[in-house]
Amino acid sequence: MSSTKVYLSTTGAPVDPEHARISVFDRGFLYGDSVYETMRTAGGRAVELVRHLARLHRSADGIGLTIPWDDAALADAITRTHLASGNDESYVRVVVTRGVGPLMLDPRRSEDPTLVVIVQPLTVPTAEAYRTGLSAVIVSQTKTGGSLLDPAIKSGNYLGSILALRQAIASGGEDAILCTPDGEIAEGATSNVFFAAKGELFTPDLQAGLLAGITREVVCELAAAAGLPLHQTRVLPEQLRAADEVFLTSSVRGIMAVTRLDGVTIGDGTAGPITQRLSQDYARYLAAAAAAPSRS
């Protein structure tokens, strides 16, 4: 039977959600003082775990947080929690907070980080949902500039994306696309953005101030392998609105077409040929990951 399980470093074992308790004085809860990764499994193993853990460490370094668990221990916690869940495939969220401390911002008073691994049954959109795509809105909420917080840091503070998604939903959309303070396209609320025009592929350059998504990296590699011209460059909202195809990438959804943008239909209102081709390549990539021999 599939289920949700939670591993806490404070208990050292996967438990049911109702038994997963964390202190109200944990800085992850109080201040969003944490870093995290989300991923999915394929064949019961976390996809691109090495890349995800490398980014987790980079994010931690970016906020001056030392993760006391090595990659083997983190991988073991993920595997144990997935197996305890009984899920065929899982959605996995790994969170490391700075730990419990007094009610003050000074991070030096917290010296014992907390590890949380949440595993729940993997739910992905239906084949029809991938075909028909979703509706997105380019919102006025902007991606925070790098002078305040390095956009490469995947921190627990996602209020900007939450507000962006609220605005998109209020405007009749299902997802949000954020711009930089300079008005360039940055990323989705929880995804990276690609568009196709005249048979070529475009995605915002990392210099625009966006998170370097793991699935973004994979899709760039798949595009190169397929011989698709790919440009990582500055992207303006009007380019996105005039595109032949638009799609979003993320670890759980994979490649999801945007078929309506700001209320206007993109292409013929279904996933376009480049989106479909890359989606097929991505499905083969996941199948290969599932079939790969275990390294344990």
C-alpha cells in the first residue's frame, strides 16, 4: 500500500505524517532558514540524485549552513523513507534547516541542523493533460534580484513564488511566469521556461537571475543530443507571447506545455512538435534511469 512517510534526523527513522514533529523554534519554520530539493523516483531510485545533492550543498554554502550528513547518509535516508512508504514511485522532498534556536535572527545561535525527508506517492499529470497543456500568466510579481538573495540558492522561503501563483490564479491562469526586475522573463513559479520559434529553442540565460533547474539541464542536454538549436539568452515577454511553442520544466512534471499565455492561445492550443519530441526523449531518459543498475 502506498503512503506518505517522513524521515526526521531527530528520530532517525521514517514515521507516519501524524508522528512527524518538529520544534516550533526551528529556524526553518520561523524564518524559512533552510535549503531543500525536490525530486522524483524512477525504478524506485531518486532521479539525478547526484546533481540534486550537489545543488543542495551549493545552496547550503550560499547561506552559510554546514550540512553534517554526507551524500551517502542523505541517499540512505531517501531510500529508507521511499521503501517504508510502499510507493511504486515517489515524490521526494529533502529539507535541511539551520535547526532550533532562540527567537532572534542571529544564525550563530543554531548549531544543530535538522534534516527532513518527505516521501509521498508520485502523482503526475495525465497524458491528456500533457497534450492539452496549461494556462500561464506573466505576472507583475518579480523574481528577487541577486543583490538580496542569490537566485541559485534553493531556499525554504518561497513567498515570492506563492504570491506570483496567487496572482496568476486570480487572473484565470494555472501557473505563473515571473520576470526579472528589468522586465526580462526569468522562470515559472516552480519551473524553468523554454520556448520554440522557427524550429529553434530558447530559454532564459542563468545570468537573468533564475534557479538552475536540474530538469532544465537535462532538457538542454536532450536538445543538444537531438540536434535542436538551443539559445540560452535574454528573453522578453513579447517573445514568449509570439512563440510557436512554450513549455515549463520541473523535476516532478517533467516537460509541460503552456498552450495559453495571458489568455492567448499558443500554437494550435496543444503541445507542439518540439515539445512532443523532447517529451518523448525525456520519457526515454526516465525509462533508462529506472532500468539502470543500482550503485549500492
